[in-house]
Amino acid sequence: MVRDDIKIIFILGGPGAGKGTQCARLVARFPQLAHFSAGDLLRAERNNPASSVGDLINTFIRDGKIVPSHITIGLLKTAIEGSPASVFLIDGFPRNIEQGQIFEEQIKPCSLVIHLSADEAVCTDRILGRAAESGRVDDNLESLRKRFVTHREECLPVVGYYADAGKVAEVCHQPHETRLALPCREREREREQRRARR
Ligand code: AMP
């Protein structure tokens, strides 16, 4: 059973946006946080010789597609249940709106969504730069193109969905600038106030 007192923070962003890097920094600064990456949990399951879904996961990852929700949510649930932490950074999840809805029904509604955005060109350079070291089956140009398409078509609408609920904080990364923007609703309120003042 998942405890009632936990808080969930989703970390979203395209391939190479820096989800893992930023989560690691947050955990170093706030050790009470627990960090689970949906991608890492899926890769660990794929690498488990006893898993019945390892080959299936590998095919989805190589093709940059979203692994069926029940697999990812099952892995996240097991990880959360096994942790004594109270605040969880869940990175790379949800990848589509339905996935978020199932998670929130079965586990817990999220308190906050942090969206990391970065230019695809910057992300491509980062991923191809790390490819030799990462050894990932999807850190190559062909898989990356598919991952960007999936991100634009399926993952970005998730940000809009949670922005409508006033839960999104945007972190916009430009090559020489990182800024933390206000959650969308607050920003919209500020814009309205400025319009009213004109
Ligand atoms: P990432 O480690 O976030 O770059 O994700 C690598 C790949 O793992 C993605 O391209 C998907 O194939 C798969 N994946 C990661 N997160 C999810 C998720 N929440 N749901 C389904 N598939 C996922």
C-alpha cells in the first residue's frame, strides 16, 4: 500500500532536457527527496533476465515509444511502496495524459509538475555527446528523432493538462540562461493584471 502522507512531484521534459541531472542535483541538496526515473526503472526491468516483459520494453525503448502504462505504473508503485521517503520526484512520467490519470487514481494525485524545456538542437548535441558513454539503445540519431516526435505529440499535451490545473512550474533552459518561471496560473494572473492596468 502507498502511504497517505506522501507527496508526488512529476519532472517532465524531452529527451536530453536534463531531467536526470536536475533530479540528482535536487536530491543532493534535499536528501529527504526520493528520485525514481521511469526510464531507469524500465531499463532495470529490461535487464532482469527473469522478467517476462524485458524484450517488449526493449522494443518500445529502441523505437522511442511509450511502454504500456500498466508496466511503468506497476514498477513505480513497487518503488514508491518500498521507500521510506515522503516526497518523490518521478522523472519522465507521465508520458501521456492517460498514464497520469491512471497513476493518480491508483497511487496519488501529484502536488507539482516541473517542466524542463530546452531546444531540440541543444538536446540532440547533449544526447549524441553522451551516447558512447551511456551505451543506451536509444541514444542514436534514428531513435532520437522518434523520441522527439513522441515527445511533441504525446508528452507535451501532459504539460498543458496539468497547467490547466495550476500545477506546472516551467524551467526554461537556453544555452546561456536558466530561469525559473512562475507556475502558469500565476503567470496568467500577472498578465491579466498588466492588461487591466493598461
Ligand atoms: P528516458 O529515460 O526518460 O529518456 O526514457 C527512455 C525511454 O523509456 C522512452 O523513450 C520510452 O520508450 C521509455 N519510457 C520512459 N518513461 C516512460 C513512461 N513514463 N512511460 C512509458 N515509457 C517510458
